[in-house]
Amino acid sequence: MNNINEKTKRRLIVASGLIISVILIVLISAQFKKESIEDAVLPNQNDIIVEKPVITEKEDEIIVPEIEIPDTETINNGAIDTGTEQTIQGDVEKPKEPTEEQLTDPTQKPNGEKVETPPEPVAHDKVEKPTETQKNDDVPQGGDTNNQGKTYLPGFGWIENSGENQGTVAEDMYENGNKIGNMD
């Protein structure tokens, strides 16, 4: 290769690069080519022979025993399952109201249950009333104002009055509060 000049070397390199790239393009495109689907040859219907098996055994008679229904009573829950209207549960019966004697008897509850120990009456005259806590005049109540124009709020102390509440309308807001456009 010593006797080949530079111009010829360049041409050989470019030509070999073009040949390699054409080969690669052909190989890659062959990978994406769909294979042709050959039609499957179906056998002719006249060629198929089906043999019917000969059954030599005869089936025995099937004997079904009678089903015996037990004579037990079913629990009737008042359900109606005949006709066009069906109910799952019958009508609820209202329990009897207790008599005056049962209501005033301290040894049993109105539903008839026995009370283990009769209740002891409480003397209402001897009940102690809770004492009211004395208010300190030194501690201001919520909403009090002082001579400096400050308002006292419990937990926050004395706060300067900032005037009436003010609201603005943002024309570029959706109904759900999401802002449209730049948030600068």
C-alpha cells in the first residue's frame, strides 16, 4: 500500500464504507420483512373415513330409590311464598304495654325481669351544688378592647385591630379555585 497515493486510499475507504453500510441496511430490513403465509392444504372431505364403534354392551336399567320426606315440622316464620306477593318475614307483633303496677314496682323492670337489689332513693335536699368559680377582673375576656385599640383573644393575647375584613375577586380563577395563567 505504499505505492498507492492518498487520493486512491480515500476512495477505497469511502467505497468500502458504502458497501458495508449497504450490507447492514439489507440485513436490518430483512429482519423486518414479514414472512409469507402459506395456505394450509386441507384434506378433502371424501378422503376422511370415520368408523362407528360397535357397542356390544347393553345399558342396565337405572333404578332410582324413592326420596322419603321426614315428618318433622318446619319452623314457620310467617313468610308467605305463594301467589304474586312474597314476604321474607311476617308482620311484627307489638309487645304488650306494661301495666301501671309493673311500672311502679321497684323489684322488677317494666319488661318483667327481676331486679337484684332495689334502688335506693336519693335525698334531693342533701345534694351539694357545685360551687361556681370566681371570675378574676384582672384577666380580660375574649373580645375585650383596651385604651390602645387592641382586642384580646384568648390564646393569642392583645391583637391590633386591622379593620373590617376585606375580600377581592380574582377574575382569572376557575370555580374550583385553580388559577389560570402565570402565578407570578
